[in-house]
Amino acid sequence: MLTMCEKMASTHDESGGCGTSFATTQLSSSDIPPSHFLGFRFSQSLWVNWNRLQTLEKWTELAIRPSTAEACHPADRHLFPSDPNHIDDIVALNRQCQTVRSLLNQEISALNVETTEWEPYLVVRPSQIESAGLGLFFEGVDDNHVLPTGSILCYYTGHIHSHTSSRTLTDKCYLMWVCDDILVDPGPLPKIQARYINDPLNEDVINCRYVPDRKLKVRSAVVTTRPIFSGEELFVTYGEAYWNQQPIVGRPLNSARVLKPHL
């Protein structure tokens, strides 16, 4: 029996077009679904709409048209020209991409996010950075509870966008580029704990970094850069590119004002 990844790969022939029926990208009753997909609780519609979006984006952005109408999702087959020499309707393709992406992100909003072993110890409360709003803190079971260096605390993920679709967003303050043409936006999803981690604009107090998940490609892991003690606030750097596009909210955090862990 093919794995899910093998099924996805089998839908594309060597020419780049889809070479089989769209039905092969869906799970059959004999398949055992994974617990999570794209970093969220697995659902059939999430799986289907992700495959639809991949097909439509290749068709729109790279001019890789499915080899047959049957290789498209039934709701997308009206876009397939009856004459193979006919020029594709790019406006209609773009509109359908937007529709399917919206369905995908609606599904993501309703699903539980994949968590790590450390997330039960992460707490959202007012940040130490003045006027910065909420922050994310590590609260261990006791004062001696320490997060080791290199621990994956949580994932920065959310609604999935391309560079093109991200241009339609009115609020981009949470938008993060992960890799290739994939950006994520946890702005509409308060359940994503990583969205509460602040940039102190002070390298001396940064204790975490973002590491893109090269396997899933739709999220970045929040990884500790040093041991973190119970009671400490988590900090990362957003990078120059972010601050070149966003106004600074709050004041840079002075190292002397950071709450010291109980040692």
C-alpha cells in the first residue's frame, strides 16, 4: 500500500503534469490516516484542498496544466479547456486558487495544531517589554525545571499563503516567510503560542530562534539557543527585514530589566 507521500508523488508524471485521477490523491477506506497533516490534526478536507491548491498553483504560476480533466478535482474541471491548444484562463485560475486557499485556511482555523512536549509549560501573559502587549513565558513544574539548549518549544504556523496571496492581507504583522513560495500567518489563530514571542531588540536577552521545518515546509520551529529557566520570557529576533516594514511597538528591552530566573 502506498504511503500518503507516495500517493501525492504518484499524481505527477515526468513532464510535470498530473498523470492520474485526482481520486488517487485522496485516502481510501483501507488507508490509516496520519494523526497530523501540515502540522494540524488530520482531516480529509484539509488533505484534499492542499492537493487541489498544489495542482492549481502549478497550473497558474508555472503553466503546468494537468494532463487530463480527470486529474483535476471535480470542482476545478471547468477550468480545463476542451481544446488542448486553447490558452488557459489565468483570471479564472487565480480566482479558483483564492477560493481553494480560503477553504484550506478555514479548515486550518478549525483544527487543533500539533504540539510539542514542552507546550504545556508555556504561558501567555503580559510581556516585560513595555507597551508590547502579551508575551510567552516558560513556567516549569518547579524552579529547578530547565529547558535544555536545542529544545523545540512550539511551532510558528498558521494560515498558508504564497507571496501573491499574502499581498491581499490587511494585517501582515504576524506574517512569516518559511521557504520557497510559502508564508504562514498565525494572526487569525490565537491558539498558535509562537505568535506571542516578542523581539526585545536586544541580542543579549534573546534565548530562542526560528528554524524552518524543511520536511513540512509550512512552519518554523521555535528552538532554544541556551538553557531556559522557569519564569523566563521567550525572546527571538524578527530580523531587519521585518522591522524595515513594520513600526516598532514598545521599547527595546534593557538587559538589566529582564526578570532573572530563580537559580
